[in-house]
Amino acid sequence: MTLLLPALQSPTGPAASREAVRFGDLSLTYGRLAEASAALAARIADAGRVAVWATPTAETVIAVVAALRAGVPAVPLNPRTGESELAHILADSAPTAVLAGPDDTLPGALEKLRRVTVDTRAFERTDGHPAVEADPEAPALIVYTSGTTGPPKGAVLPRRAIAASLDALEDAWGWTGDDVLVHALPLFHVHGLILGVLGPLRRGGSLRHLGKFSAEGVARELGSGGTMLFGVPTMYHRLAEVLDTPAGAAERDALARALAGARLLVSGSAALPVHDHERIAAATGRRVIERYGMTETLMNTGIRADGVPRPGTVGPPLAGVELRLVEEDGTVLDEPGAIGEIQVRGPNLFTGYLNRPDATAAAHTANGWFRTGDVGTVDEDGYVTIVGRKATDLIKSGGYKIGAGEIENVLLAHPGVREVAVTGEEDPDLGERVVAWVVAADPDSPPPAEELADHVAGQLAPHKRPRTVRFLDALPRNDLGKIMKRSLRA
Ligand code: MCA
Ligand code: AMP
């Protein structure tokens, strides 16, 4: 059994004074992060399971590291989660305590939990809690992810999967303790938290988090020591927009220089359009590389740092990951170019969905392959291309996975809505944007679109808001009464 974060075990000397994370003006060295997390771990050792109010701050890093150190599973919460989604996550995951910063205002739903304040400025200087060498199969994190219907499910991620996936990325990208990662991803999902925080900490390297994404912040941090950038396609699209302004503009030139100097530019969580790949390459001479992952599987494939970048593909399977394509009837497809559902197996996989043995069983084949629901091809060199998705009711917007069903359920609870269907529509910035097709309860006075969008934000989360609301007299249905979403999209 090995430690998940060996560099935080008991750093001394130069290792202790190395920067671990930086958020704006606040920097934590390995020594300080180790002390702060050990002190906090001692306070939560008997907690059973904790929630983490996952703001993009150093407090979140300390909280998650402390939970890992204590061997207590942590549930990262999106601090903008709305009422009904938060109630569901709390009821489902049953944490006994919530870890939050001293200045955070928590919603009422969290009041019944013990509040443990994470403070970067003052913590008890005790010997703290020793890092546990927990069972590799022990749950480390429970990350909530949307499905096509119903509320989000908690993916239980064991220590083994986190270690395996981060080590496979070390191998693919030559990721070392000398790397300084720059990103602005949220810290309640796999991309920002596991790759973006635990990734650098497992290597003994450092992270500079921008707090909020901006091209200027990317240019500043990559231009002053950052070596790697992680982002979702929407972020690279926004960088490409800045790079598209005429050379000579100060912001554009600083960004082009900073990107050109980075060791690795990595995109993931959704497909990066080839047009954006090309615009960035033309302005910087650098290729963005993609990797393909999922909350349940962590990372599956990726272009290697020493490999051939091929825009539009997500590279070959990572070390230890088995990947195959399967037809609807279960036939395994072997010939290059065939199109089928991507199924994966390996040490990177989650344990299952919390409290949902039915959903866990449905997501796997009898011999342990996980059904990703993504449809793809594999070429002769083993490079995977994702061509689509089996479920039409999943929307990827800004890299966030959003289930159409959860938004429909919330909108149906609004008194002004009689019927509703939610679809994803292509969007140059977000990849897809959420569109709600609404039949108003009173067609003569439909509710304002903004009110419906705010209702969704208040119950679920702001990124799940419909960006467009279209009113119809009736929804198109087939003979069986099923809503024909394809004809809505057309
Ligand atoms: C949205 N807003 C609206 C409406 N819609 N306001 C009024 N009317 C509407 N219809 C508001 C929001 O509340 C928010 O407010 C603002 O507009 C922007 O919303 P947001 O969706 O957050 O978009 P954005 O601010 O433009 O952000 C783009 C983003 C963000 C930075 C790219 O989407 C993002 O951080 N994405 C990362 C997702 C991610 O990490 N996914 C990883 C999961 P306000 O301005 O007040 O904020 S996938 C994963 O983990 C797997 C393993 C993988 O492979 O990586
Ligand atoms: P999530 O469930 O939020 O973790 O999102 C996982 C999904 O994101 C995958 O099933 C894919 O559909 C998508 N995804 C992640 N990375 C990529 C990528 N590089 N290209 C295309 N789709 C991706």
C-alpha cells in the first residue's frame, strides 16, 4: 500500500519550502499544506464522511488533502448548487460534517452538519494526524455526476483509481515535480480536483489556480513559470478568440508568447473543435493535446507528450487501460474504422454509484467492462476518435455534463409550465447550450424566460440554466405519445 500524496507525508528541508499551490496572492508550501491538512485531519478523523464546500480556494485543497490524510471519504460540493440538488446530494451521501472556509456563507441545508472551519491563516500547530495508508479500495472521493434521467449519482472513487489514473498521466506526459500547472477549473469535478489539484500534489509539483478563467490570467501565469495548462474546450475557444485578434495587440501577443512557451497544453471534458486547434497552432506554433475521461473512469486515453498530436482524436488508451468498441447487440468490433460504443476496463475505474447497485450493474457488462455511452472509432495506430454519444438526453455545456431529465423535472414543477422538453444545441463557445422547449400553462401569459432560467439555477446549478427558452403550443409526439426531441432540434 502506498501513499496517495507522498510529498505531503512529512516534508522537510527544501521539499518543505517548495510551493504546492497558489491562489492569487495566497501561496502554500508543501510544509504548510502538510501541517494544515494534518491538523484538520485530526479534527475529522471520526467523521465518517465529510462534505467539502469546494470554492476555488486554498481552503478546498487543505480540506480534500486532510480528508485523504484521515482516510475519510469526501464529497466535494459545488458552492453554487441549488436547493433541490443540494438536498439530494446531502440525503444521498449523508456527510456528518462540512469543511468550509471561515468567510463562506453556507445554505440552510448544511446547518444541521457540524461545520469545520478550514483556515489557511491559523491552524493548531499540533503533530496532527499521520497520513493513513488506507486500503487502496477505500473510497477517497464521491463525485456527483448527471445521468440522462433523475438526480445526479455519486461516483465512488477509490484511492486505487486516483493513483492509477494520475500515474498513467505521468507516464503519458512526462509529468514531474518540476511542472507548474495552471488552470481555472472548478474544484468539485474530476478534471479540476483530481487532475488539477491531486495531480500536481502527487508528483510533488505545483498548481497555480486562477480563481476565475481569463485569457489574461493564463498569459500571466504561463508567462511567469507555468509549464502546463489544463482547460475545457470553452476555455481554449476563448483563448483562440483572443489569438485571432491582430498581431501587435498587447493582450494577444502576451498570450501567444505564453502559450508558445508552455510545455503542455491539455484540453479535456468535451471535444475541442478542430477549428480551435488550428487557430491556436497557427498563432503559437503549439498543439493542444486532448485526453478523454469520465467521472466514473477517470482518464481513459490521451495524446502522449512524445506522441503525434492529431487534432480531433483523443489519443491511444493510457497505460493499464483496456478499451474496446462494442455494437448494440454486444458484438466486439475489431476492424479499424468500425464505430461502436467505447467500453473500458482497468485500475482507473470507480467502485460504483453510491446507494445505486442497480445503476452500477447497468453500467457494466458481466465481465467488468464499463459502458461509457460514448461512441467512437479506433484507427490502426490505436488512436481513439469520439464521434458521438448514445444518449441524446445528455448535454455537455462548457465541459459540464447536464442531464436533460433533471432540468425537465425542475421546470415541470414551475407553475407556469405545462409541458417541457430540454435539448442541447450547438454553441460555438460552450460546445452545446441548454435549450428548453416549453408549453406554457397559460399560453396567453407564458412565464418570462429569465424566470424559468433562474428557477433552474436556484434548484440545480447556474450552469444548468437554459440559455434559450422557446415557447410552443404543443410538443411534437409520436404515436406512443413520446416526445420527438430530434424533430425539435431539427
Ligand atoms: C448562465 N448564466 C445565465 C444564464 N445561463 N444568466 C442568465 N440567464 C441565463 N440563461 C450565468 C451563470 O449563472 C454564470 O453567472 C454565467 O452566466 C456563466 O455561466 P457558466 O455556465 O458558468 O459559464 P461561464 O461563466 O461562461 O463559464 C464557462 C466555463 C465554465 C469557465 C468554461 O463552464 C467552466 O468552468 N467549465 C468547467 C467544467 C468542468 O470542469 N467540467 C469537468 C467535468 P456568473 O457570471 O455569475 O458566474 S468533466 C470531468 O471531470 C471528466 C472526468 C473529464 O473528462 O474532464
Ligand atoms: P463527465 O461525466 O462530466 O465526467 O463527462 C465525461 C464525458 O465527457 C465523456 O463521457 C465524454 O463524452 C466527454 N469527454 C471527456 N473528454 C473528452 C474529449 N477529450 N473529447 C470528447 N469528449 C470528451
